[in-house]
Amino acid sequence: MKSCRAQKLNESTGHSMTQQKYCPQCGQPNEAEARFCGNCGRELPLLPPLPAAPPPGRRRAGATIAASLLILLALLAVGWFVVWPRLQPSDGPPTARPTSSPTAVTQTQPEQPVAAIAVTEMPDVLVTDTAVPTPSPSATAAIFPTITLTPTATSSPTPLPPTPASLPDEIVFQSNRSGNFEIYIMHSDGSNLRQLTNNTGDDQYPRVSPDGRFILFESTRDGNPEIYIMNRDGSGQTRLTFNTVNDRLPAWSPDGTQITFQSGRSGDADIYIMNADGSNLRRVTTTAEREGHTSWGIHNRLVFNASQGAYWQIYAADVDGSNRQRLTNGQVDEYSPEWSPDGTQIVYVSERESRGNPALFVMDADGRNPRMLYNSPLEDWGAVWSADGTQIVFTVEQADGTADIYIMNVDGRSPRLFMERGSYPSWAIATPTANSAAGDTAVPTIPVFPLTGAGLLPLTFATYDDYTPALSPDQRRLLVSAEIDGYWRIVEVDPNGGGQLRQLTQANANFHHPYFSADGLTILAASDRDGDMDIYLLSALTGAVVQQLTNTPGDDYFPRWLPDESGFVFSTDRHGNHEVYLARLDGTQTRLTDHSAYDGFASPSPDGRHIAFYSSRDGDYEIYVMDVDGRNPQRLTFSPGRDASPTFSPDGEWIAFESDRSGHYEIYAMRRDGSEVRQLTNHTGGNWFPVFSPDGLWLLFQSARNGNMDVFRLPFLSRSLYLSTPYLAGDDVRLVQQKLFNLGYSQVGPVDGIFGPQTETAVKAFQQANGLTADGVVGPVTWDRLFGDNDG
């Protein structure tokens, strides 16, 4: 059987693999050697070389060998799980338990091998970082198995895999039942055991993300312990840290966007924090003590253990290391703290009842009211809370040297055996989105966080071009497509003007037109990672590929979900000209437009009943609206020039678009029936691709007013300032007053944040001097003219 890629190449007879340049501004295809867009005149970026495809024979042979190996491995796996009980080496106790004299270890000693079960509190013997160059982590590992579709228009559809039913609560743990340590998962009732990792190194200390979708763990597969991430099903295993010393004991932030871990890269064992993709590394603790085993609470407080004299004690601190507070103060070892889900209690290990026999304790968040929960004849350790905070799952050493997982009520009652030969459990919450693909229907309600700032606000400040902004549903994240090192990458920037935060896609491929899912966990995007442009679903956390959604000859681009996520619309040139398609989750793809002219850049209405797009079918580029099934197309704009890139406001009452009807590109808005057209920007540098914020108060767009293409944010119509009774007041008014005063309009009066008659007089004078309608209203055009030259 041919691979999907080989099949695609063979079926694309007559489809040229010659590269074309698609203008990021208007979407028009151009020849590879063209320097400027033939439609809008925008200068085109350089194209990277096409990736070389392997010979067809090699592809077929490789696929055959791979299939044979998979069958053999499957048979071996079935046999293995039938006979493994009691036949394999068992989990041992934590042989590196904290001792009463941690200072006996010196940094000049070589690093020791990792213990069979590495206790979270005892840092491995450390060496000084030798400043070996840090390689870039590989980002080509796909999050979830990549599923390639071969869609058709209306006949013989190839369905997508069915959306899985809601997963129950599960427990992830480590076990050396197969010889070395691997990561396993099973339902919280003890059923459905699966092995997630399988390599020659030790994979240990799994920690499940707050949303249940990802698992952090440490692994020695590449030599020394490093931090890795994978999906809940074990796919997409990706290395996050790269260092010659030990990076260990990872833990998640409550929102799942950051990771804390222990590292010896500074010479001592210290606590570090990085983004969930491994970027933005920073050191948290800088003391001479050795710190480790961090838990990140919902109040943004860290708890961890640190060496204090001859003993290990528990501390709390803010995430930047400040406000450090000692929570335990005994003459025994106390360690392994874990926050409860509500942030009110901490479970931990203590020897206060018997030296050499650690037991499980719980205390209040401030360290008060410690009480013992469980004490077996040997050691108890590795305790974590259930997702609802009613149970604790933990590890108990056995007399034969093995370690088993137990579970008990939060008050210490009803302890019972959960799993033999396992340790370091982590609770995975029940979630309909874990392991899921496109279009899951169970979408949680997302709170929207207000955007800060006033007036026209630049959001990117790079030396390269930034295109097509996309805000997350909660408005906390902003993605753009940025041209970096010859490729278009998806980059996260601060939606409040703080600049670039991190690069999301890393592969040597172009990624365009990002668009968040309703739950904010995945991204639709167009990419040429397999040669031509197709639609992909990406992890919003790591940028890795979740699923390939289209796979036909030609370029597919600009995907946008329907509001219920039962499908998505996109544009394609697969027929030789550009048309709009609708892809459903059963695999069918329906052609919505059928015209020899250009039809593209389609966006659904919030009610899911209509689709806006732009077309040259009447000889000029204009905005149209049609039913979601492609029927009843209606033209909305009738203006010379190019009207393009329509997008609906969240309430469905407005459509924003770009137009060069004035001689240069500006952003406009009109009612959904085409009436009440309003110009929103006024700058000769050009303005394109408007996008509404989820709360409808802002418009984001890209502009070349500063030379490079940057992304800006502008208040929408509801944020206009004008003279009213009572007077409008606020920071917006103060900002306008200060700007007018700085420009010499002294009639503005005091800069007091109150829009009175003097402010109106100054606004009218400014408008008249700048060729605007002197109505005294600070609307989008006046905002843009006031702040565009200096702030945008």
C-alpha cells in the first residue's frame, strides 16, 4: 500500500510542483521569480527551496518494512502483557532518599547514575555547567498521530476518525516491570493499562497537564536526565531541555502554559521555569541551598523542598523566587510537597514520627496544622491529589523491595492497593478533549480577559514582517505569521503590546493564517510542510501537528472554523482558480463557489448561517455573502478598487474589510447588509486584514506604516469619544488630551481625563487641520490620525 505522500504525488498527474508565491496581503498566486504581486503590487517574500521527495520505490519499500515491523511489534506486545505478571524485575524503593547530611556531596565529583527510582528531594551529584552549546529542540515530532485525508467533493467520502468518547479520570505512573523505567497509564478504576513509552533509557516522574492532554516526564534516553513532553496517548514525544547536567522533576503551572523543574546547570540544584515549549528559560532560586520537587499552586505560589543544614525542609515562594517562606521547621527530613487542587493544603513526606520511616502528612497552606495521614512499616512517598481533591494516590515500599501504588481518602481513611509495581503516580483528569482531533463538540465556556491600553496600539515591533493576527477566545494569547529565517512561522506575541513572546512552529516549512479553536487548545493553519499548501490542526501549546486535514493537489489556505466546529471553510486553487470549500468532520469537502474568477478568504458568520468572502466575478474585487451551503451569493460592496478580507464582528452586526478605494489600503466596516460603510484607519502606509477581538471592542490589523508589516490594535466603533452629558471620562480621554496638548492644541485645557467643551474644541481644530470631518468625535479615523505617525 502506498504511503499517503507517495499516493498524493502519483495521483497529482498534471499538477505542477513548481513553486508559486502567494501574496500574504491579497492571496493572489504569482510566478516563483516574481518580485511584486501582480494584483496588489505588494513586494513578495523569497521562497525557500522545495523539499526533495524520496524516490517512489524507496517510499514503497519503506512503507512495507514499517508495516511488517508494526505487525511484529503488536504480536510481541500482546504476548508480553499476557505473561508479564510476577516475571519481571519490580519497582524498588527510592534508594536516593534524602539523608541527614546532604553537604557531604561535593560538586567536583562526577555525576552518578540515576537511581532506580529517583526521589524528588535528593538532587543528583552535580557538576558545574561546561557551557556546551545548547542545540535547538526538534519540533517535528507530531502531537497525536498525523491523519491524512483524501477528500472528495460529494461522493465516496473518507471519514475522519470518530471523535472519541469522554475519557475517564486516569492515573499515569512509572514502572520498571519491563527492566528499565517506562511510563504507563490506566483508568482510575484500575482497568485499561497501556504503556506509553518504550526505549532503552529510563522514563520517569510523569506529570499530567491541568487539562489532561499532555504528560511531562524526565528521561535518560539521550544520556543524562532531560525534560520531555508527550501527548496523553504517548505520541509526540518531544525533548524540551538540552544540557549536559541533570534537568529533572518537572511540574506544570496551573494554566498549563509553563513548566518548573530542577536543574544543576548553575552549579547547585536550583529551580527553573520555562514555557511549555521549552522557550523563555529563567532561574527562580539562587541560594546556596539545594532546591527541588516543586509544586505550582493556583495562587501562583511554589512549594518545594530545600536543604536546610542537615535536613530537608519545605518552603513556599512566589514564582519569581520572592517572598520566600519556610513552612516546616523540624529536626527531621520533610520533603515532596504537593498543593491540593484548591490551594488550601499541602501533602508531603515527613520523618517526624520515625526516623528512617517516612510517612505521609498534610498541612495547611501556611504550614500550620500538620497531621499524619498514612504510615506503613516501610517508606511512603510520591503522593499526589486526585483532580477533585477528595483522594490521594501515593507510593508504598514493600518488604520484597518492590513499590506499589495505593489510593486513600483525603483524610487518610480507606487506603487500598491500586497497582502493583508502580510509583510516582500523577492524576489525569477526565476530559473530552484529550487525544481528540478536530471538531470536538464539548467546548468549555471560556472567560474573556479584557485587553488593556487605549487608542491605536502597536503589538509587534520586529525587523521582519508580521501578518494575519489571531486572538485566542479568552484574549490572553495573540498569534501572528512572521517571516523568520526564510520561512513563515507562527509566533506568539503579547496582545497588550509587550512584543514577541515565543516562536510556536519550528520546522523548515511555511505556516500561514492561524485560527484558534473555540476551546483555545488547537489552531487551524495552512502549511506547505508536505510540498504544497494544506490545512493542518496544530497544538496551541507546542505548535506541533495534531492532524492533517486536507491533502489534495493544489494549495489550500485560510481555514476558519464554523461556530459549532462541525466543519471549517477554506480557500483552494485545486481547480486552477481560487474557490471556497467547506470541509465536514465526516471527511466530505463541498465546493461552495464555482466561478472562473477569484473567490477566497472566506469567514463564517457567528450564527453559522452565512459566509463572507471576496470575489472578482463582477470584474472588480468586492465583498459577497452567501449561505453556508454556497447558495444565494449577494454582493455587498460597489466601489472601484479592491475590497477584500471580510470578517464578521462577534455579534454578527458588522463586517470589517480592507479596501484601496481611497487610493491606498484602509480598514473599513459596514453593516452585514452592506450599509453604513465607515472608514476606520487613515494612513498612507497601508492597512490590511482586519480581525475582531472576541469581545468585539477592538480591531486588529496589519500595517506597513512603519516600514515593515506590523500588527496593530484599534478601538472599534463603541470606543469613540465625544461631548456628552454627563461628560465622558477615563484614561482614553486623558490620552487624547495629552496628545493634543503635545501637538500644540492648547485649547484642550487641563489634562484631566474629562471630555468637556474645551476638549471638543481642540479635537475639532485637529480634525480641520488634518483634512478630517470636524465633528469633534474621536472615532477610529481620528484615533488613527492622532497616534498613527508616532505610535503606529
